[in-house]
Amino acid sequence: MKANNAIKALLLIIVLSIGLLGINTLLYPKTMHMDKWREFYALQDDTIDVLFLGSSHSHRTFIPAVINETMQVDSFSLGMNGTGIAQLKYLLIEANKTQQVKIVVIEAFSLMEFDTERDKKEIFHFAFDTMKLSINKINAIKANVEKKDILEYLFPIKTYHLRWKEEDIDKEIGLVLKTKASTLNPLNFTPMTNLYSPTYNEPIINERFLTNEKKSLVSEYQKQLDDVVAICNENNIQLVITCVPYVEQKDILPYEMNEYLNGLNDYANENNIDIINYSDMSKHTNVYRSDLSDSGHVNLTGANKVSNYIATYLSEKYSEILNECIYDYHAESKKELEDLEKEIEEFELRNSRLQKRELLNSNDYSSNLAYYLELINDPNYIVLVSTKNNINTYVNNDIQDNFSKLGFDANFSKEQEENYIFISNGGPLGNIYSRTSTSKIIVSSDQQEIQDLKLPFKLDMVSSSSTTGSLSAVDFNGKMHSENEDGFNIVVYDKVLHWVVHTAGFNTNDIEQRYYDREKVKYNISQGEVIYTINIKEELSKVSGISMSIPIDGGILITSNSEEPSFTIQDIKGLSNHIAIRLVIEAPEYTKLEVLFKDKSRTFYDDYKEVTQLLFGENEILIEIHDTDITDIKFNLGDLSGDYIIKSLEIFNLNNEMD
Amino acid sequence: MSFNSIEFILFLPLVVILYYAIPYKFRWVLLLLVSYFFYMFWNPKYIILIIISTLVDYIASIFIEKSKEKTKKKFLMVISLSVNLGLLFVFKYFNFFNGVANSVFEQLTNVEYQIGSLKYLLPIGISFYTFQTLSYTIDVYRGKRKAERHLGYFALYVTFFPQLVAGPIERSDKLIPQLKKKHKFDYYQTIQALLRIAWGMFKKVVIADRVAVIVNNVFGNVTEYSGIYYIIATIGFAVQVYCDFSAYSDIAIGSAKLMGISLMENFNMPYFSKSISEFWTRWHISLASWFKDYLYIPLGGSRNKEKWKTYRNLIVVFAVSGLWHGADWNYILWGLLNGIYVSIERWLKKGKTGALLHKLKIPGFLQQIYAISLILIGFIVFRSNSVGDFIFIFKHLFINNLFVLFDGSLLKLGLDGNDLKLLAAVIIWLFSVEAYKHYAKKETLINGDFVQGLATIFLILFIIVFGFYGEYEALQFIYFQF
């Protein structure tokens, strides 16, 4: 080949290589798991002293900035989704190529098998796709995947090329083109920000996890662990195996964490492995259920607690080893920690708002407007009140007082039908708008007075009485939120959560409902007569509609796979006209519970009367129904997949009216 | 091994590098070994059939050449024909004809038919290499060429991997001398070959495999569809079968060209034909010319005293050609249909009607519409899974459901909106290129080796991103959430 042609050929090869690399980079999913290797390779050589390995439980828990600042050394987390013991060896070899790690912390979930074949495919992609091509990478792939799939992992573009169809791919590509490798943050930490349970600040510790029983790893896993131990010994690395806080959830996570760690004790002693068992971890970290994001992962506050604990533990126990380490990422860690503290503050604020929201949603306030007004008097709320028809008859002093505490000084006229609109942005100290009129009131964001309220949405409100149209409307950005019932209609918007957290209607004109009288609750459930109790274990046959249910300690476990779990009690005999239902249930966060009733006059399914509530964790739900001849009760448990535990269900006849 | 597999993408460059790296005298050994490997990668056992075919024709042709008696020549020719066609019959047609015999026998006698069907896979490429070896032996028999004495080159002629399993069906006088010739590496030729391969891959992986989803869906569930769906699926099939088959030829031609060997062109923009007769000079050219040389002419061709014999010959040739495509009634019917088309065209061109048609000067595009319509009707027969299916399709073809074009129903055929838009764009791209080549009478769209190199790279990258492959079942990545 002529020299001229050789140059041209070389040029073409370079263009092709750049093109392939470009495609790979542009179409590669940009999630935190995929960037782990890119971040690792962006590290300076010989800077990392403590390395965290393991599955998502590791990389969602150990916050490098927190650990670095506490320990005054450099740490990095190579935790990736689903990483198991069979991949750890290769990750460690890769890390050792450029870093002289002193301590390796392995999170114990990665020692246990709970993944399906399908999960494994994804896990291998996470672990190997962006690892640099080397003998180690080829070995890793060969050891983990089937022979026929080796090429798929060496050329993973096959798996991702269809991403050109994704909606925001152009924006993503734009972002990649702007981000330089040097700006990748090695201290990157992406927390989980859900709340497993906002109201139950109970420690997660459970006797079930504190057993002294022992279990051995399967032999294949034990061999893999031997390899990891050998690499650690060769390189003079202290190996620490720990676990992270979690709660029991059948079928998703292994129960036997502590059993496995107990089973490893002798082996650990022989091989100089440090094991932090579940009991110590949970006792010392003070992690509550509200520190979890789901049953197996901590959220931001949980991660902060565990990171602080492990960092203190390691620096105390291994001060000798760590003494010689230089703290390279000092400035970065400090800056990152400052940002993180702000993030935690916001997260905690958000959590407290969620707790408040749950409080609003956990009770039926329909018989207690005055108390409800106390609850919603909160600087983080925007409260919007619009009335429909006559509200005046039974508005008492308590209600009047609490409205004025909220900033609404209307004098509710007893003489004539009047319309009222009231808006409070941030309570009595915030921005207030109110209007009273005998004619129809229409309010919208076009008006200067409304613009002065600085609301975060476009608002339209209407209040009208029977002579002017009989309507109460509260619309945000064109979406209707008012219950549009007779009386007061109240919409509560949370400025932190950016959600409508509650809507309610209070018919202060209806003598039967007697909203006006806080003292006079109509029935007292403790004096009611229990006429129907499900003996959870023995009378499963009495409930229908549960496809998968297993009796467990303290209840029935219903497992739902996305289809809506529901159960119905039919033809209940001996119910009076006033009944109450008490249901104790543990459900995934934000489960929508619908309780539907059918009475003798209604024959069709659609004519069920409905009560809706949102559930958070364990709930005691109390529902009263009056003046009906109920025959059937149906419970729909939202459309979330997950585990539900029905702990008890009782139906009362309410005989004793308290007056 | 399939052309559109990662294995082939690794295999081909390795073979080409070795081909130029080793001394010339060992090249045939290399090519023969890799060709056997190529075939055995799919199913190692069936290589025996190729070897039998090779040996029989090698020996038979030498003896045919040597023997002076015509009867002996004839006898040897019959042996060669019986072995080749016998294998083809057993492995490709036995079950079909056995099934036919079964139903006829039971209809007539009421006695249970005893011969069961054979449970073999159809050996891939058997129709192609059988025809290729047959053409060689017949040529020797006719004295058109000398028998090849070098068993290695002859075996390579039968199995040369680029064209082994799907053509083009090469003639020995063209291919064997090229296999023997000492080729030097040629940079410009290499670039052209790579562009040709990339273009083929583009047609196959981006277009054919994508449109196949719609085609398979509709033809696989004909009773669920009607009217416009059939029209879309048939046009889709026309695109699919062309892109699929011509892509195979492109990759074959490109791969051979990498080693300096020119294979014959197999497609010449067939959908621009103005008549069915013209279509058959542009579609699967190597097969059509094979049938012409080795069946049509021996039958008497068009030089018959009795005119009806020409029409008979045409219809027989097309029916056999249909059967060659597949052992089922719909292929035979499709062949017959084409035979009738071509016969009618021939008849119309004669005498007064021919003169009239000539006078009318029908515009070219109308002639093209006429031709493509008949081709599409043929494809319905060809693609239907059974005779029952195409009867159903013809009964429900004229139901007016044009609205499905606009109400989102097309999105339920297996491709999403993005795929459909892409498909429309690449089909327009493909046929614009072809139209340009056809009307401007140019062989290539772009000139200059460097530009062609860049075009190849563009195609490769385009295929990687927009190819229809590797749809990973776990694309949802439920694990992203943790």
C-alpha cells in the first residue's frame, strides 16, 4: 500500500474510533451507577485510603464526604447496584491498579444471593460496562457471564443503542457534550430520598435480626470470598465486613443477615477480618424507620447517621493504619459536606412536611372544623377557602376565632346568604386576601390583589350561593381542587412539597353533621358493640378477593404484584344504622385505601359509597358510617405492589349516641 | 454463521488479513478451511452433503470429459444429476411431496399411509450450492469448459463462503479462474468493498429487520386484519425481501471483493422495472440466468415451431423457480403466476396488440405502477403462510379501512412511532439513492476513496445506533431505581 493511502487509511480508522467512542459515550445511560467507573478513573493515583464495595446498599449508604471529613483521609465508594461477591474480586483488582487502599469495607448484602437471572444481566452491565478494557475486565466477564453473552458485555452498545428513542436523549447528549471528564466529582453521592415511614420514628431494631444462630455462605460464595481475602492479604489491606440498617420484608431481602455474619465469625478471626454485626450497627446508629427509603435502603438522614458511625468506628479502631495517610481531597470534601448539610436540612424539612401531611390525611375532620383550622394554620401552607350556598347557620365562636387566627376576620352573617373567599399565603403573618359579598365572587390571578399574594400557581376561584349559581371552585393552573360541597370548601397547598396536601368540605348548614360542635362527638366507639371481628388466622374464608395471602405473626400478609389487592365482606348480618370500622393495617407508603359500602337499597356495584384515605406504614383506621343499612363492605388497597399486613379488622354497631 | 452477526464481523477481517499475509500457494487452503468453518458454524453435520456433492461432481466431470461415448457421458451426467437433485429432493422437498402423496393416497384408497415425514432441518444454502455445482457439470457435459483437475480449487468453487448460502450463483468459468489468480491488496478496492458491505448491512439491519416486524405480525395473524393493513404489509414485505436478499448479495460481493474476487451482480434496481419480464432480468439475476441456461433453453426456449410450447416452457420454468424458493403450494402458485404474467406480456407484444401498445406510448411511470402492482399481488401469494391465508387476504383486501392510517392503529403493529418515522426516512433514503443511480445511470453515488471511506464510517455508526438488533429484554432496567 502506498504511503499516501496508508495515511488516508489511518485517518479513516481514527475517525471510526472517535465515532464509536462518541456513540458509546452519548448513548450510555448516565445514571450514578454508570458513572462510577468514570469517576474512579478520574481520581488521582494513590489517593484513596478507604474503599467501599458492595451493592446499592453500599453506595446509597456510605457518603464519601462525611466519611472523609470525620476520618481526615480519602474514601471512595465503588458500590454498584446488585454487585455480588462474584464481581467484588475484579472490582478490587481494578481499584488496586491505581490506588493503594488501606481498608476495604464490604457491605454484607453482596455476600448473599437474592437476584434472579434477569437481575444478574443488569448487574453485570452495571459492574463491567464502563470498566476500562483490560485482561482483568475480560476475566471478570468470563467468570461472570455465560460464554454466549461475552460479546454482549465487551460491546455493550448492543444493549443501549435503542436509547436514541428516549424522549430526553437530546438534552442528555447536550449535557454530556458540555461535561468534561475532569469535572466529574469523585465524592459523588446520590441519596435515596423517599420516606419508608414518616410517622413511625421507632428504632428499626427487631428481635428477629438479633439472633445468635449461624448460617454458612454457599460454598461457591465462600470461595469467592477466599479470593477477595487473598487479594487483601497480598496487598496488606484490612478487610471490614459490615451491614446496613434494614427492616424485614419478606421475599425482597434475605432475613438472615445476622445469621450469615455470625456464621463468618470463626473465619473472620482466622483471616483478620473485622465484622460489624447487625446488632451493633443498628444500636449505635440510631436509625429509625423514618431514616429508611424503603425496607432495605437508608435515605439521606439514615446514610448520614451510618456514615458518621462507620467513619468514627474505623478511625478509632484503625488509627495506626490510617496515621500515615494523606488527606488529598480535603478541600473537595469540605465543600461537599457543606452542600450536603444543606441538602439534609431540606430533606428533614420535607420530611416534617410529609408528617404534617399525613396528620391531615389520617383523620376525618368533617365533624370538627375548628380543630381543622388550627391544624392548617401553618406558615408553610397556602390555604384557600371558598364557600358555596349558605354557610351561616351553625358557625360558632370557635370556628370564628380560628378563622381570625388564620387572618380571616369575616363576620359570618346569620341573617342573609353571603359568599366568602379567603386566601392565606403563609398564615396570619403572610399575605392575606379576603372578600365577602352577597353576589357571586370571582377571583383570578389576573387581578392585581391576587398577584400581590405571590402564589406559585395560576389561580381561579368562585364562590356563589343558591341564587347566583351554587358553586365553589378552587382551580390551580386549570385543575379543579375544591370539593364543591355546601358550606366551606378548603384547599391546603404545601409550599415545601409543592402539592395540594388536603382538600375538605364542611357543611356548616347541616344539623345532622353538626360540624360546629367540637365537644359533641356523635358516637363513642368504645361504647359500641363489636358485631364482627375477623379472626385473622382462622377466618380467612370469610374474606374474598385476596389471591395471595399468608397468615403470619400478628396478621395476614397480602402480597400484591401490581394488581389492586382488595377484599370484600359480604352479607354482614346484624348491623345497625350506625357502624364503625376499625382496621389495623401495615401498608407501603402512600397506599390509597378505599373503603366502599353497599346498603340494602343499592344493588349495583357502582353504587358503593366510598371513603378514601392515604396510608403510611402501620395505620389504625377508624371509619364511621351513619344512617345506612350496610350489607357489604369492600376494601381496595390502592394500586401499589408490595406487602400489606392486615393486623385486625373489627366492625362495630354504634348504639350509644352521646348527647 | 450469519452475515449480520458479531461473529462474522470478527471473522471476515481475520480471514482477509490472513489471506494477504500467507503465501499465495496456500490461499486456497485457507479459503477452503474458513469456508467449511463458516458453514459448520451453523450446523457441522451438513458439511457432509457439500463434500458428497463436491466429490461426485469433481469425479463425474473428469470422467465425462475423458469418455468419448455419448451414452457414457450421458450416464455420468445422470448420476451427477441424481445425486445432486436427490439430496436436494430428500432434504428440501421430500416432506412436501410425501404430504401430497399422503393426502392423495388416503383420498383414493382409504388405507392408512405408511411413510412418515423426515425430521431434518433444511440444510442452509443447499439450493444455491446444488445449482452452482450442477451448472459446472452441465457445462463440462456440454463441452463448454474443461473439467477442473485441482480438487482444492473445485471444492472452493462449491463452498466459497461469501456466496455459499445465498448466492449469487456463480458459474465456474467466471469464479474458478479468479480463485486461482494471485490478487494483491488494493486500497481503493478495499474501501469500495467495505462501503458495499456497510450498505448491505444497512439494508438488512436497519430496514429489512425493522419492517419485518410489521410484515410478520400481519401475515402471522391474517384473520385479525383487513384492507389497508394487507397493503401496508405487502409493500412492507416487498421492501423487506428486497432489502434482505439484495443486502445478502451486497455483503457477499463486498466480502469477495476484499479478496480481489468479483462476484456477479444479483440485483439491478428491480422495482424500477416497467414490466414483469424486465423485473426478472433485474431480480435475482444469477438464478434467472441459471434457469434460462439450464432449463428454459434445454426445454426448447422460445425457438419452437409450435408457439404454445414457448408459453409452456415459460410457465414450467417459473413454476420450478417457485418450487426452488420453497417447498410449498404458495411458492408453486407464485411461480405459476409469474409464468402467466410473463407469457401474457409476451403474447401482448406480438402482432397487432404489440404495435398498438407501441403506438400508445404509455408513460414510463404508468408502466412501473403496472409492474409493481402485479409484483405485489405475487408477493401476497409468496408471503402467505398457507393457501388458506392468501384466500382470506384476497377476500378481505378491498375493505375500506383507510382511517387506520390516521388513528394510531399502525402503532399497534409492533413498531413504535419512532421506529415508523425512522423506517419511512430510511426507505425514502434507500430508494432515492437507487432512483438516482437508475436515472442518472451511475454506478455509485459518491466518488473518491476518502469520501467513500467516510461514507462507510457514517453507515457503520448509523447501523450501530439505528439498527434493529439486540433488543435487550431488560431495557426497562428496574434496577435503576436503587
